[in-house]
Amino acid sequence: MSIKFIKLSQVLVVAAIASLFAVEAQAEMKPLDDAFKDAYHKRGKDAFKQSNIFGQINTIVGLTGYPEQHISIDGKAVDQLYQQSLSKQTSSGEYLVTRDLENPYDTSLRENPNYIAF
């Protein structure tokens, strides 16, 4: 009985040590709209969080920064995310193709023989 317990304890110790050094799994990438919302609201607070007494004192004294600084930091975060998403979109190698809008006309002006281009 003691031999089985020793082997079980060895297995548990090895599993515990392996879990300490395990590589953290990467979560799936957020949808782009959620990433933009998070970047937009990174430092700036909404009106309900600013309306408590600490929020009012912070607005006047600027303990964690003034609202204008929060807006500037959030703007930079949104711009960086925008630039990253544009570079990722253009570096993928595939062209983004969208469907043309519905059009009530069945011909174009160039196909019309009465059209005179200047």
C-alpha cells in the first residue's frame, strides 16, 4: 500500500511542478470592435464613475491625471490600434472585396452613345 502511495505522490509532485512552468495559453483575439471599445475607454471614465466624490476630487486635483489627459491617452491608444489593424489588413496579401451597392440603372454613361465626354 505504501508503494502505491509513494508513486501517486511522485506523480502529483511532478504534475504540480509542470503546472508551475506551463506556458500560458493565448486566448483568441478579440473582435476588432471590442478592441476599439476597450482602447477608447482605457483611461477615461464614464459620467457615473466621475460623479462620485473621489471622481470629483480627482477632476479638480488631478491625482490620476486630468480628464483631458485621459482623453489624449485614449485617443493615442485608438490611433495605435487603428494603425495596427490597417497594417495587418494590408499585409495579409488578400484584397478586401465588397459587393457593389444595388443600382437601379442597368447601363452606365459610357455605354450611352448620346453621352459626349469633355
